[in-house]
Amino acid sequence: MSTNLRSEWARGTLAVLLWAILANTVGAQSTPVTTASGGDGLTRTADFRRATVEAKDLARMQDIDGAERKLTTLNVTETGTMEWHRETAGRLIRVADELVREGARGQGAALANRTLQRLADCVTLAKRCGDKRSEADAKALAGWIHERYRGNIRTALAVYRDAAELAPEDRSVKEALDRLQQAEAMLNARVRAARR
């Protein structure tokens, strides 16, 4: 992979990750930062760290449902809403990424798959509401997950195309789509050359 292509990939990845982080906080901005038991921001940070550690432990034991339940105890949005699914997806993918970096690839992939389920729910609710921006954002993150965690470039391209159609003004989606299309074209050219 060329240096230019790597830096483009990194920028696209960063943009998608930032969306995941922002999606997690944007829905929560109008809600006071407290836990179910009350508390200030410091308590919430400690709760977040504790829930993350416990969710990773549950995921390592193959209890993906338990890991998700543990993480959703921190959600500040109403259960079942588009914002709740987006917030949950953000929490799941952060923990999935930590697990992969720690060498627990299978468990990270399982959490990434659960993230895709939450994003699909978010897309369904966004369509019902006619919220193309939220639908595009969820699809862009799903494209990144298909690319990074599943290695499924074709599905990632299809999902990025959908996101680009929904939000043609979104530069990060367009860049991710262009980057993957270029990578696919380069790979196809190498395959054709090798066959000669």
C-alpha cells in the first residue's frame, strides 16, 4: 500500500471514528451527565471505565449480550430510539477496537458484528423518520466496520456508496469511497498483471 493511500486510509478511518465518538455525545448533549444512581462527571468517568472493563471481560467469555447490556447501562438516551442505537454502537465499537488491539480478535469481531446490528437498527429508524443524515452516518460507520473488521471490501463499497448517495456533501464518506475504489482498482490491476 502506498504511503499516500495509507494516509488517506488513516484520514478516512479517523473521520469515521470521530463520527462514532460524536454520535455518542451529540445525542446526549441535552441530557444531564449523571448515572442511573446520580453523580457528577467524575463518577460517570469511573462508571464508564468500570463498565468497559467488565464488558471486555464478558466479551472474552463469549457473552456478547452481557457485554452489550453492561455498556448500555451507561447510555443517556431513551432505550430503543435511533440515538440509543447510535450511542450503543459507539460504545460497542470502542470496546471491540480495544479487544482487537489486546489480541482478542474473535471477541472484537463479535462486538463489531453486534455494532452492525445496532447500526442497522439505527438505519431503519432513520428511514422511518426521514433522517437521511443519520442514515448516511450509520451506513458510513457500517462501511468502515465491514472494511476494517470483516475485510469485506465489496460490502464496504456498497455501504459507502449508499451513504454517499444519502449525503453527497459529506467529504469523509466520499473520501472513504474514493479510497476503497482506488484500492480495489489497484488490486484488480495487480491480479490481471499476475495472470498474464
